[in-house]
Amino acid sequence: MRGITFVLIFLISQVSLHAGEGMWLPLFLKQLNEAEMQLMGMKISAEDIYSVNKGSLKDAIVHFGGFCTGEVISDQGLVLTNHHCGFGQIQSHSTLENNYLEDGFWAADKSKELANPGLFVTFIVRIEDVSEAILKGTKEAQNTKGRQSIIDKNIDALKKSTTLKEWEDVLVRPFFEGNQYFMFVTETYKDIRLVGAPPSSIGKFGADTDNWEWPRHTGDFSMFRIYADKNNNPAEYSEDNVPYQPRHFLPVSLDGVEEDDFTLVFGFPGRTREYLPSFAVEQVVDVLNPAKIDIRTKALKVIDGAMREDAQVKIQYASKQARISNAWKKWIGESQGLKKTGALDKKQALETKFASRVNANPKWKQQYGTLLSDFERLYKEVRPYALTRDYFNEIVGRNIELMRIVNGLSRVAKSDDMDAGLQKRVVGYLENFYKDYRPEIDQNVFASLMEVYFDKVDGKYISDFAKELVQDADKNYENLAAKIYGKSIFAKSGALTKLVQEDPAAAIKTIREDVAFQFGRGLSEAYYESSEKEYTRINDELKELQRTYMKALMEVFPEERFYPDANSTMRVTYGQVKGYEPRDAVRYQPVTYLDGVIAKYKPGDYEFDVPVMLRKLHEAKDYGQYADKTGKVPVCFLGSNHTTGGNSGSPAIDAHGNLIGLNFDRVWEGTMSDLNYDASICRNIMVDVRYILFIVDKYAGASHLVKEMKLVRPKSGGKLVPLDKPTSKGKLKLKKGRN
């Protein structure tokens, strides 16, 4: 019980935290949050949210692909998640002839649902506090490395001693910077099939311009189905598999939302750093974010231009462009939000108060008296290495595809030979890479970003070979790119794949001698042997200092309530439907409507085109039972829930435990919530479930999917309107790609 006592002592306090802040472990909602949640309007209990003895909300929530969240919405394993979460699968099934990105996809029945090799969903069976077992013996450790070695051994021992079913697994994760540990028993299903997705003109409506923005009008959803063996257990793909029967699925509410309604978001938030000291936040705002923003601005300029000129490039680079631009825009908003809300001043005020209390207590002064000065010294020391690290990761590691494949094949180049198994894996890797690769685009990205790299990174961290090539090109990076891409086999789609298939030994030799490989590996080796070593050394000290600081904060401020940072584990965040005021004299309402979609309509525009069918439905006011009491179709709404990456696809759940929306974004002004939640501007954006049903039923004519769901009206208690006869898209004789 040590862990529960730990949490209760340091987390429970007066209910002074702003409603919406915090990412809470569902295991402790009864002790820590239930009373507050019910005061905010929740009608269900903590046991209804998380239980190991009966079906509860947690049993309808899945970690989708390890990077998003999804929820089960029928007794036949139907899963709802974001369009952008399923984008890779939708793209992989798309061709110019069957362009599901442009036209959408709807399986007429289960036999038409599309398999997705490699895609999986994970359920949480139970969560346990295992701090005592994992931290046993760590007090005797001489240093951080020794402590971690003890922890690793304790985790291995715990996994071996935990009784599991054949298909279950165990994850053990640190919380509060390693001051506490929890075990998650999981089960993973690997046969996940694509059921339906709207066209990108709905699922990505607003694309880049509206990303992270409000008002938002994006129908960001897609549908998949979980398949299991005949015993309802996880199994690899098989035609004999059957739809999964869940312990619980979410009923769907047609009553919608009003301002101040209770909202619960359940999911797997990725990463937050709420307890960093002011020195770290200052470095993010003034040094690291500006560098990363500049790099991605240059990469996006090249890619966006190519996508606008070529329909095939638009398909191939859609997912890549979305990945690059998503973080780019987030960093911009994060920096602006931190400045706008005075995050640095708040951190410094907390540290002043912390120092005052510590200095007044002899025991604390001895333990924690130098924490802040140590932070200041180490963040100053790590600054040049952290900046170099971001330049390397963004340029060599992420945004130049040629460098990515060079790094991906580095282990192959070290091999003496290539057995059949490795050969098969390499061929698969290369085929997947070249499927959506355009060397002429990548060459232009290379020229633009390498100029930044050689200008900003200290020459002592760059290989002599790379510097020689730059000199030979007279520091003209277009010439450098032309030379490398002209000579490299990596820039010739299919050539390396064919060589690996026909002569693996020759392929290894060719890779080693390739100019792009030598250039890329030279950059990597020079960086890792110099700058990265120093960064790691200092960062290890910072991690240990942060662990001590976290422990100190909870001791020094016992009246405060601390929630653990997100770490891709299951969390609950609760809030209310809320508008906000982003700037002087501007007030945003919390709900948008289909009228707003039509108002943004730009014929033929890649961001704001609107399908003919959707425009016809709007013109005829043919909304079925999906309009609100004003007669309009809601599209998106805002909440004060504390969310981050990984919460994409998380369900928005009402006071009664029913699905009311689908989380997919945050407002731009509030993206700094990963470092500093501020109730005044931190808002999450959700698709209204009535818009989802409207698109599925009235637009796509896929009423069979709606019939799978349990539709409810908890507010009104009224009867549901029967589904209308599906609109026949075929009778309208719409042009392909514009329906």
C-alpha cells in the first residue's frame, strides 16, 4: 500500500486546481477525483470509469497503433479514431484509380473491410502500483546508472513473477520522474481492418491553415474494426477471425453539448513536462523552438510547392507533409502561448517560494538547498549541445529522406553477409520507402537544410569527409545536392531493392561505398562521438536533478495537488465545454456548425473544397436526427480538458458515460499546455459525434454502421428518430473525386 499512501499524501488537497488541468491515473479516481468530477456534473462513479471486476469505460478505450487513442463504439468491435490517426492506412490502400484519400472509403459489409498489416490496438486489463517492488534496493545505489540497473532487474523479476494469460503482456512505467512505478497488464489485437473514412475534404478540411486553430470545421474521424479468433482472443490476421466482442462499448449520445457541460477525455497522452524549472522553459522558448521552426519552414516550402503542382506527389507526400507541419505549427503556438501567459514568470515565482521554504527548514536546506543553482548551471552548460542535437535530429535524422534511409541501413552495412531473413526484411523496408519517395523533391530539401546545418553547427562536430564535399562544391549546396543525388544508388528508386534481391553481398559493398552513405554516416558518427556524448552526460545529471526536484516539490508544497506527467499510459482528464478569449476584444464560442464549413468553401482548393454531396445536404437542410435544437448540424466543440499528442482519437464522454465527441487537436494559443497548463486559453478541440453520424449516414449512405451503435438521449429521455433511408450517391451522378 506504500504507493497509494504516497499518492494520497502528495496529491490529495483542497480542490483549488483549475478544472481541466491534470492527466490522472484512472486507478485512483475514487480517492482523488471522483468528488470534484461529480461537483462538475458527472453522473457516473469512478467504478464505472475504471474497474477490474466488471466492464467499465476503460474496456472501451484502446491504444491505437501505439501512437493514438481509439474507442469501441459497438458490440461488434467497431472502433472510432481520428482520420489523421488512420491516415497512413487510408493512404496505403489508395491509388490514382481508387483514391480513398480524395473520395473516402466505406465498406459495404464486413467482407469488404480492408486488412492493415502491422496495425494493432492495445487494451489495458489492469493497472497496479508496483513502486515498492521496483524501487527495492535503490537507496543503496552509488549513482544514477547503478540505480537504474537495480530498477531494470526488479522490473524483469516482476514480469517473470506476474501471472498472465497467453496473450497478455506487462508494461512497467516510471511516474513523477521515477519516484513511483506502475504496472500495466495489456492485451493486444493485431487484426485491425479499415471500415470507413470520409474524403480528406472532410477529414482534413482546413488542412494546414486551420491546424491548431479555432474556429475549426474538420470531420477528423475514421473507423476500423477489431477482429479476434473464435474465442474472442487476439490473433494474427485470418479470414476465419470474427468481429471482437468487447467487455464494454460506448453508447452514442444524440443530445449534444452546451457550454459548461461536463466532459471526460480518456486516452493515452504521449509526453508532457509540466514540472520543468524556469531555466528549461527559457531555453525552449528562446533557443530550441526557434531553431526547429526555421528548419521545418524551409522543408515545408519545398514540399508544399511540389504537392501543389502534381496530384501524384500530393498523394505520396500527404502523410509526410502532415507530420512535418504538425510539429512546426505546434512549436510556434507553444512559444507564443508561453510568452502570452507569463509561464516563465510563474515558474520563477514558484521557485522563489520554493527557495524560501527550503531555506527556512534545515533538513530541506541540506537536501535541496542547491537544486535551483544546479539547474541554472547545468542548463547553461547543456545549451550549445542541446541546440546542436536539435539541428542534427531535425536535418540528418528526420527531414531529409536520403539521410533517413542511410541511417536505416547502417546496421546492414556493418554485416558480413545477408541471410534470407535479413534480405527479406531489407527488401520490405526498401519497397515501403520507395513507394512514396521522389528524389527530385528530397534533393531540394537536402540543399536547403544542409546549408543551415553547415552554417549553424560548429565545424568540430562535422566529419572531415562532409566538409571536403562542401568545399569541392564551392559551398553551393544545390551543387552539393546534385553531386550526391546524381551518384547515389539510394536516390534511384528500385535500383537498390533489385540489387539486394539479386546479390546481397554486392548490395552490402555498394551501400558501404555509396557517396550518400559515406556522407550521412560521417555526419552521424562525428556528431555522436562528440556533441551527443557531452549532451548525454549533462542530460543524465539533469534527469537525476529533475527526479530530486519532483520529490522536493511534493514535500515542500504538501497543500498542492500534483498529477504525473504524461508518458503514453492510460489517463483521464476532465473539464467542461468552454469557449475562450484568445486576445483583446475577441471571444470564441465553443461550438461550430456546418454553416461554417460552407462559409469557408473554396472550389478546387486543397484545404477548403467541399464535396458536392455535402453542399447539397446543407442546401436542402437534409440533416435527419443529427441537427441540434436550433436546427443546425454541429461540427466541432471546445473543452477545457488537458490533452496532448497521443490523445488524438480519444473519446469525449458526457456526464452519463456516453460518447459525445472525438478529440483531435488543441487550440494554437494553448499548445504550451505540455509545459504550462493555463485554464484561460488551454482548450482541446473535438469533433461532435452528431457530425460524425451525419457524415456516415446522410453523406456516405453507410447507415448500416450507425445501426451497429447504441444511440441514446440521456438529457431529453426522448425516443430516437428512425434512420432515414440512405441517400443514394449514385443517383446524383457526381463526378469522381468531387462527391
